[in-house]
Amino acid sequence: MLPEIKCIIVDDEPKAIDVLRERLNLLFPNISITGMYTDWKKGLEILRTTAVDLVFLDVSMPEKTGVDFLKLFPSLPFQVIFVTAHSEFAMDAIKFSATGYVLKPIDDYELSFAVNKAIEKIKGGKNVQPVPTVNNKKKIGVPNIKGIDYLNIDDILYFESVNKYTKVVTREYSIMSSYNLGEFKKIIDETIFFQAHRSYIVNLNHVMRYETSGAIIMEDNMQIPVSKNLRNDFIGLFNKISRTAGLKNKYL
């Protein structure tokens, strides 16, 4: 049984609010729209005094953008879906852990995808206490020119810096992201990923071999260099699970 979900819409365009309300009523009759506001100040007041599960937020509003609006909250006790005509704010959406980013005019598939993801998170927060485990399926948002792809952490082999962009390589395909490598380093789990070189961050679970030349061979046979000053650190990561300690002096 789906949990009761309360949402509000904050958008300075009344027509846009009406369109979104209509689509939500049709696609998600279980979601209760408790408020619709064209004034961001009113939306702010409601969110500070009323418990809400989900906020549909426009990016471009008079006086304050949707991103600036979220900065007024020290933490976000609700899920956020940006509904906007501006694709260039996708990276900011990731920074605020937005559940979705739906472009206007609204596409039913994109809206459904974002809302279902929000429902998943809301339901999990209400009914299940998360238990940390190595096998937990966690996702990471990868902003690109088409929007935001949500990838399973386990599926990512490595991140490669390409000029000011980053190529995110998975088991089946790669995505060119508008994030630089430094941005990804801020949000990845350092117990799983290791920056082997200024241009590469590798998923340790997908390392197949360490070469005496100082290179890592990944599952896709990609050869990635390990900076000389990081080779001891890299090999040391595996000492607890394999007998590589004796190889350190020989290969470095």
C-alpha cells in the first residue's frame, strides 16, 4: 500500500501550475496537492510550518531562483522535483539532491519517472530504516546535455577527466557529463572509489590487475596509470583482502 503523500507546487506561472496539477491528478491520484503558490515567499512560509513530502519547484521565478529558494533550508526534509524550461540548472539540481528534473512542456514519461522515484524515497523514509551494507544499491546522478542519468554505483567502472568534462564509464556504456572530475570526487564514496591519477577515479570493485609498470587494468581492459606518489596507497588498500604486501617494494 502506497503511503499518503502530500505535495505543494511553487511556480510563478499560474498556467504552468494548472498543467502540472492536471497531469498529477491524472497520473498519480494518490498524491494530495495541499498547496499551489505563485509567490515563493508563501511557499517558504508553508514549508517552514507544515509537513510536506514532495515539492514541485520552478527554477526561474521573480526575485529568487528555485536554487536560491532551497538554499534557505539548512536541510531538506522533503523530496524536490524541479519543473522548469531551463536545462542549464541541472547541475544545481544534483547539488541539492533533487529527485528529478522535468523540463517544460511536461512529458508524461519524464514526470512519471521523477515522481515514482520520489515515492520510492518517501516510502522508504516512512517505513524502512536504512541499514548500511556493502551490497546496498546506491545511485549517483550524472548531469549531461540530455538531463540527468541515475546510475547504480556498482555499475560504474571509472571516471575519466576529458578537458572540463568527465566521461563516466559503466559496464555497458559511457556518458559524457557536464561535471568536472572534482565535482564527482565530492559526492562519491571514498571507500569504493580511488583517485589513481589526476585524470582518473576508479571503482576498486572493478580492478582486475595491477601491472609492475604502475598501471591498473580494469574489467573493460582499460589501462589506467597510477601516479607514483599514490602507488603505495593503492596497493595498501588491498592488503586486508589479499596478500600483496610483499609486492610493494618489488613493483614500486
